[in-house]
Amino acid sequence: MPHVLLIEDDAAVRDGMELVLRRHGYEVATAATGEEALALLDGPAGKAVELAVLDLMLPGIDGFEVCRRLRARTTTLPVIMLTARGDDADIVQGLEAGADDYVVKPVTAPVLEARIKAALRRAEPQPAQPERSEYTGLVLDRAGLTVTRNGVPVALPPTELRLLLELSASPGRVLSREQLLERVWDHDFLGDSRLVDAAVGRLRAKIEDEPARPRYIQTVRGFGYRFGPI
């Protein structure tokens, strides 16, 4: 059974979500604060956690900072953030902090479970492909699922790695945000293009020499993105 860490300071919301997740077969650990969550992840129980559901508005260190500190510990743990508002600024800030997905509260049980299932699927190792692509300063090893930039390994979370592999699979071809949502975030994903834009921004920061003047991932205004090293 997948093991989920639920980080939510509202006891009623936390208890309700925990009950729903347990009824659907998940093992659930809970934390009421960011400090409590990070301590749990650093302890023996943290090794079992496969996904974190993180509320942004927490006492003490907020969800943005929790996500940043969590990402400093691991790039592979999927993080779904919970926000009480659908404001672009909050959502983009959360995604840029390293969250893989977001849901706006109140969230129904079917939607939350669908997001969790999709995030866990994205985190699964992808079938190895005997393919190695080299570009100027960038090497993509599809068989080993590794990326190096100027000879230095680049640690990418599952979503960003899948995004890079999807874009680079067809160099020169423009992929729309809708296509990327379907292929990278799962075909039944219920989201919007801000996820794609934020993930591209994070990816550029890691593989581009000048993220503001990208060499590898080009923006095609009004359409989407194209992988085409220049």
C-alpha cells in the first residue's frame, strides 16, 4: 500500500483526509507543522514515505519553505501542494519551490485520489531505452535515466526528467502545453498550463547556461515548447 505523508495544520481537514485515504488503501502519516513533517522525513519513518501532500498555509515555516527544504533532501519524492486559493502567484510560487502538482481546497476525495495516483505513476521508473543523446554540453542517457551537463550529473525530479525526455524525443517538434500535460502529467490529469510553464522554468534553471536565453528548450509563443539545441 502506498505510504502518504499528509501535512495539514487544520485538525478537522487533516483527520477527514486521513480517513478518506485510509479507506482507499493508503498508509498515512500526518504532521501538523512543517517542522514536524521534516523531522519525520529525516527519521526512520521517513524512508517509507512515497508521496507528500503539503498544505501551503502552515504555522511556523510555511509550505513553500517546507517544499524547498524537502527538495534539498530529495528530488524523487512526489509533492502535491494544497492551497486554499487559486491565485496564480501562490500556485506558481509553490510549483517553483518544487511541487509536482497542486489542488485547490476544498478538494473532493475522487480528485485527491486521482492526483495521488497520477503522481505515483509519474514517479515509477520508466522502461529503459537503449538510447544516449549528446548535445552541446548536455548528455541524456535514456537507458540509465541520467542527465549530465558539462560532465556534471544533474539531479532531476521524476516530473522534470519525464518532461525533458518527452521534449527531447522529437527534436525540432513543437509540443503544446496540452500535449505535455497529457504525456508527462498523465492522460487523465486535471490541471492547467501553469504546471508546464513552472516545470519548464525549473528545468531550464538546471540545464541551461543562461535560463533567460535558453539553448535547449525554446518557447514557441502561442503554441508551446520545442527542444532544439542552438
